[in-house]
Amino acid sequence: MKRMKYLLLLALLIIAGGCGGPGDSVNRQTEPDIEQQADGKVILDLRKAYLLQDSLHPDMNTAEWSFSIKSKGRYELWLSSFTKDTMDLKYESPVIIYFQDKRIQARPVGNQIIADDGGSSREYFRADSKLGSVYIDNPGNYNIQVVSDKVRPYETGLTSMGSRHTELRSLILKPMTR
């Protein structure tokens, strides 16, 4: 009986020590590491996203970010992609964005083509697509999700993209008023 009590106490100590101690690997930051830039933009790079991959339903792949906004106002949502053909980005399914209680669904079309983007090679071009807008009424911390079959782990170099036609790279919030 005494041995059972010691084993129970040891198990409780192990469990308590594994839940939130100083060496805990769970990110418990109170402030997001993505903040609004001086020009008012918030760039949500896929490399900084929490990714959820669904191998059975890739159109449900999700990227989620936490970010900080310093000024209230309306923000346009721009999806930035690297693509081989700016006339057809080949988003088979619409992209869905969830922000607070708002759901925006749109098919990226490449409204702006950025030819001299430093991250693209000769084979790929950057195409930014306007998907909609959101109103942020209070400065603070927010979460946003993007759901698309193009949400895939970020490739370190465009040459490693291989035969992929289009890669989602980031979501950009641009202030409409300054």
C-alpha cells in the first residue's frame, strides 16, 4: 500500500512537471510575434503560420496566424502567390478566410503582378490577389485562418517547388485608410 502511494505521488509529480514548467515547449506568448509594420501593413508569411494538413481533403489545409494590430480601420486582404502563369493561378477551389465572425470566400485571380520580387526565380512570378476586406475596430491581438489546397509547407527555394504551378506564400493586410 505504501509503495502504491509513492508510485501515485511520483506519477502526479511527473504529470505536474510536464504541464507548463520552464522547459515547456508549448508557445505561451502573450504577444504575437507578427506586428503591424510602419506603413500599416501586416504580412503573414506562410513560414510563420501554424499549418494543419489534411491528406484526404487537401482543400481543407489550413494556415493560422496570430498577429498584433496597432491602429483600427478597414484592411484589404491580399493573398500573395508565386506562380508560373499569372493569367491562370490554378486555384481549383476558392480560398476561405476566417477572421473573427467573418468568412470570406474568393478565387485568387492575380490582381497585381510583381515582376521584380526578390524571392522569385525566372520561372516564377509573384501574383497578389485581392480577396476582400475586414474592419478592425480595436487595436490588439487577432487570429486569422486561410483554408486552401495551396496551403502547404513552405519550400525553402523555388527550384525545390518542382512541377508545382502555384505556391501560396503569404496573406497581407493592407490598410485602406491611413
